[in-house]
Amino acid sequence: MTAGTTVLAPDGTEVVLGEIGTRVLLENSRVRVWEVALEGGEAQGWHLHHNPYVVLCLATSPCHMDWLDQSPARQLSETIGGSVYRPVSPIHMLTNDGDAPYLNRLIELLDLGEEASGAPYEVAEGIEQGSAFEGVGEVPTKVVIDDPDVRVQHVTPDAGESYTWRTGAYPALVVDLDRTTPTVTYLQPGETYTLPAKPERTNGFNLVELRYYAAG
């Protein structure tokens, strides 16, 4: 990470880089999960990503992204439960242009970036390749990212409903989008996770599958 590093803007101004998120929620040798929280009108500091990353939206507000190299700003329009997958990118900062809070979960994919640990990845024999929900029929899911590297599903159980999900032959994360229980759970290949039943319908869950480990 480069937080605290001083860089020069095109006009010669010195800029001290900040962290890419507000706080770290989970970290291991494979992923680092940040919370990014911005109140209305608040701006994140200039920062640089060294690893590809997935962004999961929990609370939305109009935002824009500025680039230190003075490239045109990018306007962002995210939806709760939606997700984007981004490669590493030039130094930038995010500003919440609206009045409502903006909140996301940002998952750094360490093994695809500069912070790869080099730890070998092996799958035990007998683990099925694909993930699946166990013991139920149709589940209210929507695929929001379907990339060779990452697959993200958005699941929205009705009040009182609970489903058990089994990962495939690669790690995965379950991200609760309910802001009252903002948990992030990392699962090993073949592990199961039961989505907790909620007394009321919430924003649901994102299931993030790290499919790049399935190659070969």
C-alpha cells in the first residue's frame, strides 16, 4: 500500500496519498476488504490501487471520480446490490456529490495484483467445480458480474427465508448488504454458508466467487 507516499500533481503540487478505504473489515493472504463510507459532500483522499478490486454498493448517492493526471472526471451511478470489477488504475479520489451517505465494500484481489503472497492454491479432491444452493428450488438471485476472474450474485431472500449456499472449487465471500448487520464472510472451497433469516426483507446479500483460481 502507498498511503503516506508523496507524489507530484501535473502542476507540481505535492500530494500525500491516503488509504483506499475508511477501514479494513477483513484481510488474509488472498483478499483485503475495505469499507468506503462518505457522507454527503465528503471526499475521499487521493489514493492508488495496486490490486484489481470489486466494489459492492450498500448505500448509494451521486458521486464522481477525479484523476490526479487531470483526465476528465467520471460520474458514478451505482445501485444497491450492484457491483463493478475494476483493474488497477491511476491515482484518483471519490467525492459524494449528493446529500445521502455513500457506502460500499471494496474487495482487493491480492493474488492478481502487486501484493500477491505467492502462497500456492490447492483444491482438495472431491469438491465440485461449481457453487450451488442446497436443498431448495429456485432462489431469487441475479448475476451482477460474470467475468472469468470474478462472479458476483445478488440474493434477496424474503422476510424469514434462509438459504444455504455451497462454494465451488475456489474461495468466495458472502457480503451482507443489511447496514444493521454488515458482515463479510470468507469461505474456502466446498464450504457452506447459511444466509441468516431476517424479520423483514433487506437489501440482501452479494456472493462473490473468486473464479480465477479455477483455471487449470
